[in-house]
Amino acid sequence: MYHFIINPKSSSGKGIRHWWTVKDELDRQQITYTADFTKRVGHAIELAKKICQVNEGPKNIVVLGGDGTLNEVINGIDNFDEVILGYIPSGSSNDLARSLKIPKNPLKALTNILKPNKFIYLDYGEMTFEDGNQKLRRFGCSSGLGYDAGVCEEVQRSVLKKRLNGLGAGKFIYLAIAIKQLLTTELQDATITVDNIKTNKYKKVLLVSNMIHKFQGGGLKMAPEANPTDGKLSICLVHGLPRALIVLLFPTILFGKHVHFRGIETFNCSSIEIKLDKKFAVHTDGEVPAFSSHVKVRCIPRKIRMIL
């Protein structure tokens, strides 16, 4: 039995189009399955919880949607030891699929799920908010505070994104908002503690990205050396740079070359605590669950069993 959780509105309707293609093939092969459609933000969390509670023993859960839908499902699973996770990407970013080389073609992705020959045990991240009502949020690909989260928050509010996604040009809105946010994001001072041992203070922080995989934001190679199975967060910290230089360095992120410049620090750790002067937008896999000035992030090693 396969339990499908589908976001029909992912990438302005690509999700539902992919689902009809997948459904036809499932029916042709007489595969037994259930199908649940998300109807609102947070619904995939509820659906994943229900699947885990109602069905005993091992469960095959297949996500058809984008990174945000997958994020919600990860947050709804109550026992990763009993779940085998499949993924058919239909979002506008698909950073986790890019990292794992999961096919964009829905039938190819489905074939891998129905006839798996390789599994991978992936790390996931866990963020706790120390200054608000939101307590905990998992993430599968990346999380961050500051600039990158501000981009995600504005993109989520953008009406233009939906229109461009419908034309297959959704990445243009990411690019336009990314450039705008480079010029407008407030730089803050931060106190950062790594692995509960080393504490440093930083001036004029643009962002702190906590990466499990290499990519975020639709292919930006934020952490070129990230390994999703090493039990570590790959941190990218940008601080103390003049805004004009930040704008000039932005294109280097596309190729992961930003890590060679002064003012951009990268390192691996098991946990990180971030304290800011003011609340920054916070994202987990491109979703913005909160604004916060104090978060703790840790890596949970090799818990998500996923089909490649």
C-alpha cells in the first residue's frame, strides 16, 4: 500500500497535472494506494500524522509536491523507523530533488518508487524557537535567518509568483525579490554558539543558513560541501560586508564560489544557537513559520529513509 500526499497547487497547478499522470500509471498497474490532497498551509502535517496513526507497521508515504510540502510531511511523521519516504517533485524550487538527483519526470520518479533499488538514510534538521509560541520545526533541506528567509517570506506573499509559475517562469520572481532584499534587508548583530562550546559575536549579519543539502532557493549552491548523511549542519554565515559588495558577490552563490570570500564563513557543526538584536524572518525549507531573534538548531542524523 502506498499513501500519496499531493499538493495539487504546487508550482501553480503542476502538482495536479503530475498527479493525473501518476494516477493513470498506478491504475494501469493495479497498484493499491490512497491519495490525500492538501487544502491549506499545514494540511500535509495533519495528513502525515493521520497516516502514521491509522496504519500500523511499516508505511510507504509518497509526497507529490514541492520542498514545502515535503517539509510539512517530515513534520507530521511520528516515527521515522516505520516510514519509507518517496518523493515526486512538482514544486518551483525542488532543491532536495536536485541534491538527490530525483527525476523531474513524474513517471520516472514513480518507477523508482515502485521498483526501488536504492535507499538512503538522510539527516534532518530541528529548529526550536526560544522567544515565541512556535516551539519546534523540522527541515529536510535547509533553514535560515535573515536575508534568505526574507526572500522566502516575500515570495510567499507575491501574487506575481503564481502568474509566472503558470508560465513556467517562476524563478524570475525569486531573482527579482532576491535582488530587492539584498538592498533592503536590515543587517543585525548576532551572538552565535556552536556545539554548545564556542561563542562568537558578529557585526552586520546578513544571513545565517543551516544546510543539510547543498542547495536552496531554487538551485543556489549555498553549501557546496554539504553532505546529507554526515550528521552535521553546514553553516553559511555572511557578516560585516558593505552592501555594495554583497550585491557584487551574489552571483557567485549560483556556483558555490561565495565561500572563498572574506566575510562569508562556512563550517560544519552538530548544533548552533543564534541570538539576534531583533526578530528576523526564519525559514525551514522555504516556508516561513515564524519571526524570531533566538533559535537553536541541531542535526538529527540518518533518520529519514528515502527511496532514490
